[in-house]
Amino acid sequence: MTNFNLKKESILWILLIIPFIYLSLVWNLLPEVVPIHFAANGKPDGWGSKSMELIAPGINIFVYLLLLSKTVWSKNESEFTKKNSYKVRLILTLVVFALTMFAIHAALLEVPFAVGVPAHSFVFCICHIIFNLCNSTLPL
């Protein structure tokens, strides 16, 4: 195994399980029909059952494991991949984590966002902050 740091990876593991823990705590509070997609203006335009809330965290775990397997077991990695594989996993995990927590929050409130901020502004703001924090990850 190469490029595997248990301390760093444990941060990602925590981010991967928090949505499941949060969902288990609020499951009975969720309405049976929840917003699952938001238009550019921040208003929900897609609806589904509350079990759909499990899809995003599940996809996040799948993508994390896929990227981790490439990093851990690949013998033909470029230097760029070796240096930045953790950062890429971190960025993707944080973005999907933020979107998942937002979706759960929106479903609980049955509105795009509690404080009146349109959904698209919130999502873009979170993504902007995450990418700025990791600005050296993907140099152009």
C-alpha cells in the first residue's frame, strides 16, 4: 500500500458517516415526500421518497472507495496523482458532504434554506470556500 495515511483518511471516514448518523437521528421527522432536486432559483423542482436521501451519501462512499482503491493499489501512478490523491478525495468528499447535509436540511424544513438564502447561492458558496481552501490541489 502506498500513499495511505490512517490519520488523514479517518477525517474522510468521519465525513462519510456523519450524513448517515444525522439521517438516523432525524428520519422520523422527515416528511414522506422530500425535495431531491433544486432549480437554479433555489426552489425544489424534483420530489421523491425520503429514502432517496440515502443515495447521495451512498454515492459519496462509492466514489471515495473507488478513488482510494486507485491510490492504494495502483503501481503506475504519476507524481501528480501520488501528491494530490488525498486532496482530490478530500475535495470530492467535502462537496458531496455539503450537498448531502443541505438536502437533508432542506427536506426537514420543506423550504430551500432556512435563513432565506437561495439554494444555489448556498451551494456555490460552500463549493467556492472548499475549492479556495484547497487551491493548490489542481493547478492549471
